Amino acid sequence: MSNVKQIVMPGDPVEVPNLKPRNGVYKCGDNAYCSQFFGILQESEQFVDVVPFTGKYVPRRNDKVIGKVIEIGPSMWIVDISSTYTTLLHMNDAPWRVTSGELKRYMNVGDYVYAKILSINEIKESWITMKDVGLKKLEGGTLVSLPAPKVPRIIGKGGSMVNMIKDATHTRIMVGQNGVIWLDGAPENVIVAIGAIRKVEEEAHTVGLTDRVKKYLEDKKGEIVGNSE
Amino acid sequence: MGTASDKKLFDENGLRLDGRSPGDLRPIRIETDVLNRADGSAFIEWGGNKIQVAVYGPREAYPRHMQDINQAFVRARYNMAAFSVDERKRPGPDRRSMEISKVISEALQAAIMVELFPRAQIDVFIEVLQADAGTRIAGLTASAVALAAAGVPMRDLVVGCTAGKVDGKVVLDLSKEEDNFGQADLPIAIMPKSGKVVLMQMDGDLSVDEFNEATSMIFKATERINQIQRDALKKNYANTAQDWGE
């Protein structure tokens, strides 16, 4: 168990002394918790979670996501956020003064948005909003996607991983909680950044990932344009 | 059961046609993540059975009137390829495959946490490429692996096995000949952690004692099959660990 965290299967008991089971578990007896997922055990200070290796994004309030407009109604854009359900963007939640029936003039089918989950109800209908700092329609750039459960690893503790990739490759990166990532910069740099992201994706379940990504970025230093050295 | 015949299904040492003793399983091999476009997939070889399973979803259920506001529904589709059996099978759904699709859907629905996905459906496509008795159980066993690989929340895996009566003897994991010329066939699928039965069908006749013997054989065999499922799931992730040789 040195470099891979403990792997659990659906139904496996989740028992770690002194830690409370939190996400990815269900009650399978009196005071007993079992895993819902095929994934790894992740221990934090107070809690133990089961993090699945893959799976659909589950929307949560205030998550920032990147979505694709797939349909336009008279007053709503229907947006695909690679979750089980599509989500809705009402014209009043857009940053423009939109009149009903004129939605196409602002965003068309196929456009991407960086938006925030506004609310979600018991039958998993959800609404997103673009009325917050930094939320916008995405123009230019490149998109990559990966399974939503791996997003926390891409971001790292307090954004350490994504900031490291940003600084090393001189690219602009926006990470949606749903696993869609937007990158912009010189094409050579974007390729290196995507390589780093793919590396995190493949090795998300291992320990000591930051050091290996650091080494990867150092090895690729020569390919990056715009370095001051 | 097929027609009665004087075909000998045991040799003088009490071994079966393929050299197994009554309590032996056929060799089983499972592979996961074999299809890129599916959310989860698995391929199983169980003796002569070769079955490909693909899982899609949970995704919004269509047609709209099928949506259940409280839970997702599981739609398994068991399909045999025209070339999967000796004599060409007329392609498309028939009474047998529709029945199997139904019982597999219900077995999986018991294991999947469907209540987490209102209005959704989970599709499981089971394609039998080569059939050699026990395909419903092999398909179900592989489906559970594919669902776990797809990251679908489940209470437990599902694992199954068959037993039956051949020449008056209870044997585990019937082969094609034993299925055709035997007296009974009993497929059972369970959730291995809780031991709950999620699928049970019987074809032919068994006495109570024989039934008990068959079930205990199956329950014991499912432990081994469950281990094969777990090893198959783990394999992809153990490899990445070894790649660095750390």
C-alpha cells in the first residue's frame, strides 16, 4: 500500500478507526457503512470518503461548471454539463439584457459557458447562472474533459496542482467541477498542459502525484514558448 | 431440458465430459474497460461463453413517459448474435431473450442505488458472441463488473452461478451437453456481501435435498467468482502502480 491508496468495491465495509465515513458510503447495518462505489478510500482529518474512479458529475449548489448549449427555448438555454441531467440557463441569469425569443443573438447551440449552479431540486432539475465574478461565455481556447471525480486532484490542495500547471506552461486554465477544462495559450504550451492534466487523470488514485507532475513539467520545459530563461 | 438420450455424461472415474469433477467451475476470465465510448464495459469468457457488456448512464430516461420521478430504471438488453450458437439463430429479440432481459434488469435494479437518480435510466447491453450454457448468469456477472467500472453507485456487486442435475447427480456450472441432456438447471444470482438472492430460475425437477445441495454448491462457487470480478476490476489500477516501478 505504499504508492496506491486502498481500493474498495461496492458493498465493501468502510471502517477506519477514529474517522467518520462521509461521501460515497451507505448504511449497511447498525453503525456499519459500506462503499457505494468502485474507487479508493480517501482519508482526511476527520472523515473518510470513497472516491470513485469514474462516473457522472452530480451537480451541487455553487459549483462552477463548464457546459455546452445544446438547445434554445423561448426563454432558456438548455445546457449539457456532462451530468445525468441537462441543466437550464434562464435569460434573466445571463449577463446580457436579453428579450424573450432573442436568445440566439447572444449564445447559439454549440457555444460553451462557464457558469455556476444556482439551484437544484429533489427531482434533479437544476438551473445555472452567469451572474457572478468570472462567469462568462467561453470564446477561443481548447477544451478537454475527464471524469468528474478526478477534478479535485486536478485542482490540488488549495489549487496547488492547477496553479503549478498554469505557472509552468504560461496558459490560462479554467476547471469546471463537472470535469470539463478550458485552456488558452500558445499551442505548444497548451499541449504540455494537456499532457500534465492527462497524467493527473491516469494517476489520480496514487500518492505523491504532485512531485511526479512537477518532474513531468520540468522535463517538458524545453518545449514551452515564452520562458524568460 | 432437452430430449432424453443415452448419451453418457460421466466417464468411469465419475468425471464430466470436459474432465471436471461435479463441483468444478469452468475457467472464467473477465476484462474491464474494453470499449472506449461506453461509460463502463466488460468482457467475460466463461468456459465457451464469450459475452460483451456495455453500460451507458445513468442518463435521462426516454421516452419521457417511462421516467419515474422516484428512481432510475435499469434497462438490460440481452441479445444473442446470430453466430453465437451451432445453428444460426434468427437475429432480434425473441421470447427467451426478452425474458432474460427482464430478469437481469430486475436483478441489477436490486443492487444499483436507483433512488439516487430520479427520471433516469441505466442501459446495460449484453451481447452474447458465443454461447455455451449459462449465458444469463455469465452476462449478469459481467454486467455487475461493467456497472462498477462505470462508477454507478451500487449496494453490492451481483454474482451468479448455475447448478443442475445430470444423470441423477447434482453438478455445478452446467456445460452445453449437460444442459441439453440433463434433468435440471438452476441459475442463481446473489449479492455476495449480504447473500441476498436477486435471480433464481429453475428448469426441470429437483428434490428438496437436491435443491439444497445445488444451492449450497452455488453459494460456495459465487465466492470464487466474486473474487474473479474483484481482481478484474482492480487489475487496471494495479498496472498503473507497477508502471513506475516504485
